[in-house]
Amino acid sequence: MSFLNSLNITGSALTAERLRMDVALQNISNARTTRTPGTAEGEDPVPYKRQQVVFEERGIDFSQMLTRQRRRTSGGGVRVTEVVENDRDFIPVYDPDHPDANEEGYVMYPNVNTTEERIDLMAASTAYQANLTALGIVKALALKSLEIGK
């Protein structure tokens, strides 16, 4: 594995984990949003839906591996394939005075569990920190390699 390939793999992980943290923060900030933009007057309000990030290995197939040395392309790492909406049920709360309450007096709140989001945020932050540590090790290794010729 080349030095630049190591940097690309670590960089892809940093980018993916940063997006995961952004999505978790977005979920936390919208945990009480009972009406999403685009809901017209007279329609039933649609609460915010929890978002989740889907990762995929950024693999390399055999034919790419054969031509990789000539073209100096990198493989490996991780990428975000999509951000999907969670299909869990909304949380009904009885509040007949709320402007988004239905005929029975219930307001539908987002399917966001803030504790779950905080745990996901901590996991993403830990993974991000681990990748920063790996990046530091690759950097130190490169610097030591440059000192060999002295």
C-alpha cells in the first residue's frame, strides 16, 4: 500500500464520519419539528423524519488492481452511498392546544430519540478521532522515511 493510498483511505473515513456527525446533529436539532417545509395549509402536518447515513466500502476490483500501478489511482476506504429516512412511527403526544394537533388532540412528533442520536454522535466522534490518530501516524512515518537519507 502506498503512502498516498493511506492518506486517501483515512481522508475518506474522515469525510464520511463528519457527515455522520452532521446528520446526527441535524436529527437532534429537529427532534421537536412537527411540520416540515412544503406542508401546505389545510394538509395534515408531516413531522421531521430521522435521517441515517449509509456507508459502503470503497472497494477495488481485480482489474483496477492490475492497472492501478500504471495510473496511480487509489482504492479502498469508505464512502457515503445515501442518507435515508428512518421508517419508525412518529410519536403521538396529546396536546389539543398545539396548532398541529389533529382532530383527537394529538400532535405527531418526529421519530427522533435524542439519546440514540447522542450515542451515534459520540460513536462518530470517536471514529473521527481514531482516523485523525491514524493520519498522524502516517504523517510521522512519512517524516521518518524522509530522515533515512540524511
